[in-house]
Amino acid sequence: MANHITATQLKKNRLTATLKLVQTSVRLPVEMARGKVQLKRIENQVHRQVTFCKRRAGLLKKAKELSVLCDAEIGVFIFSAHGKLYELATKGTMKGLIERYMNSGRGAQPEPAAVETQPDPDTKEEINMLKHEIEVLQKGLRYMFGARAEEMSLDELLVLEKHLEIWIYQIRSTKMDILLKEIQQLRNKEEILTAANQHLHDKVEENAEITNLATMITNFPQPLTIQNEIFQC
């Protein structure tokens, strides 16, 4: 009959189920032991160096396999913690890969911070005016210091005169501030010296009074001594 199961088939099925059960019981602890690995810096220096060597070799091996399997050109740079360079170019040289990368457009693409923004018309006009004013002032300074070979127009002389007036006003204001500060310092010194002089004067008067009192006691009339003697008798 078709539904008839022989003893051999039954044994075979039981053996297969037992093998599956054993495989499951063997894999279960391994799978339970696996968890999310937390990536962080290895503190132990020896372990860190061993891990670096192993992973570096694995990375370079995977790069070679990918290049062979997929006919890809791969370049890898690795710098160790001590600054040692490890590189791999699967096809050609690393210099050729870098040139190809630069010519691809991404390497030559300017950074966003390096892109210069065009100023608006008002700012541009103000910049041009300041540049012209600086040129006039430099020319005027050269003219004042003896470079008379450069002729100055009337407008340029007026601009120079205006700036000279502003500079003179600023110089005089600064000079007045310095003089006022010095006068205030002298006044403070005067007050300190006056207070010190008054203190010394008071000390002198106090010493003079003490000296006069001692003199009066020393020069007291003699009968007082006689009366004292009579009083003692």
C-alpha cells in the first residue's frame, strides 16, 4: 500500500528528527550568547594592536576579493595610531587611482565654504568708494612727505584736507583727555600730600604740648617741696 511506512523509513525519520534536535540544542546557546556588540575604543594597548592587525588584514583581503569578483578598482588608505601608512591598490598604482578620482569631478569640487558670494550692488559701490578714498589718502601722504612728482587734483586735495581736519580734531581730543587725566592725578597727589602734611603738623603740635608740660613740671617753685616735707613731719 502507498500509505504503508516501513520500519526502515520510520527509523530514518526518527534519526533525522534527532539530528535536527541535536543541531538546535547546539546552536541555541551560541545564538543566545550573541548580542549587539558595542563599538568603542579598546583600552588595552596589546589587545588594540592585535585587533588592528587582524581587522586590517581582513579589510584588505575583502577589498582584493571584491576587486577580483566584480572587476572593480579599489584603493584603500589605512593610518595606524602611530602614523604608519598601509595602502592597497587592486589595479595599477595608488597615484593612478588618485588622479582618476580627481578627474572624476568629486575631487575637484570646491568646498561650500570656499565659494565666494557676490556682494550686492550697494556693498560693491561702497567698497569701490573706500578703495578710491584709500588711494587718495595714500597719494596725499606721499605728496606731503615730498613725493611731489605726483600731481593732485583739486578734488583730491579737498578730500585730503577733510581727512586732515578730522585727524587734527581726533589728535587734539586725545591730547586733552591725556592732559585731564594727568591733572586729575596731580590733584589726587596734592590731596594725599596735604593730608600727610596735616597729620605731621598735628604730631608736631602734640609733641610740643608734651614738651611744654614736662618743662612746667620740672620748673615748679621750690616751696612746694618744703611744704611737702612739713606735711611729712
